[in-house]
Amino acid sequence: MSASSSDRQRVALVTGASRGIGRAVALGLAAQNIHVLLLAKTQGGLESVYDEIVSAGGEATGVPMDLTDYDAIDRLGGVVAERWGQLDILIGNAGILGPISPVAHMTPSEFEKTLAVNVTANARLIRAFEPLLLASDAGRAVFLTSGAAYSAKPFWGAYSTSKAALDALVKSWANEQKNTALKINLYSPGPVRTAMRAQAMPGEDPQNLPTAEEIALQIVTLCAPDYKETGEIISKW
């Protein structure tokens, strides 16, 4: 019999954890005595976040990984199963903007890469970690989405398509699990002071936007064992 979430350390996995919202969420979870698995491509960024967590008295494990290495995701699932036997929190935060381009001008490789990172990688995370999330008595999964999924702005075809597909994927999964203890939601933060936002809107004043730390506080709330909603797209409140 597994220990309850109240008498053992919970374990979280955060993708895109080296910067921005992912970093802020990882720090927020670690501050709650949750062991955080930090996933990102950038070794230096991971080491920086790891050092921040440890220096504050928290626990973390850095996992340098390209999320389009799907076999590596499967291997990580095996490692987590062997080490912890379950996963309590999955944060699907990593994503790319993709080309800002007329739909007809996107190259096949640009479009496919956007879908690979923003959709397929999350599908593979679900495949690898669903059994471990169900092994938790209070499994929680949160995926970062965007209003771009429905606004369908000109020149944002790749990103909009990927987020609309992610929404459908995650909501379908949530409906499959609605009679279990696993709660699955999407979070749409709106404009945030991040590197991706600066890439998308280079002329915008970032000081007018909320910080990643402000947004992270809300995402961490969705991961609590007492948060019972599921299958929702939650906007910044």
C-alpha cells in the first residue's frame, strides 16, 4: 500500500523548467516540500534552477532532455517508476512559438516541429506517466495553453493549431479519467513577461505584463490535493 500524500514527499515533473513560467512553477512547487523533476534542453538553465531550489532548502533532480526524443520520455517514465513508484504532479509547460508566417508559406519542417513539441511530446508524456499519476492518491496534471487556440490570428497558424490540438487532447484525457482521483486541467495565462512573449511581440513593453512568478502561484494552486475540478480550461484570475 502506498503512503498517502499527507505523510510522504510528493513528486512533480515540470517541462520547460529552465526559464519563464516553468522555472517559476518549479520553484513554487519546491517551496511546498515537493521533489521537482526539472526537464529542459538547456543544461545551464537547469543547473541554475536546481541551485535555486537547493539553496532554499528544497529538493530537485535535473533532467536535460529534448522532448521530441520520445524514447527518452519512455525511459524517464521507467526511472520514475523505479525510484518513486508514482508521480503526483505533471506540468506540461514546454512549448515553442513556431513560425509567424502566412499559413501557405510555412515550411513542412517548421509546422511539424511546432506540433512535435507542443502536442506530440505532451501526448507521449501522458502515455508514459498516466500509470504513475494514477498510482498517486491525488494525481494532478496541468498543461499550458493559449487563447491563440481560438483567436486564430493571422500568421499564427502553427501555434494556434498546436494549442487547439493540445486542448482537445487534454480534455479528452480528462474525460477518460473523470471517475478517478486524477484531476487534469489546462491553464491559459494570457500575456506574460517571458522570452516567448518578447519573441512574439517585440514592440511590447514587458513591464505592463504580469510576471511568470505571479502566474506560477495560480498554477501551483491547481496542483493541490484539495483542488477537485477537472477537464477545465482555466484563465488567469
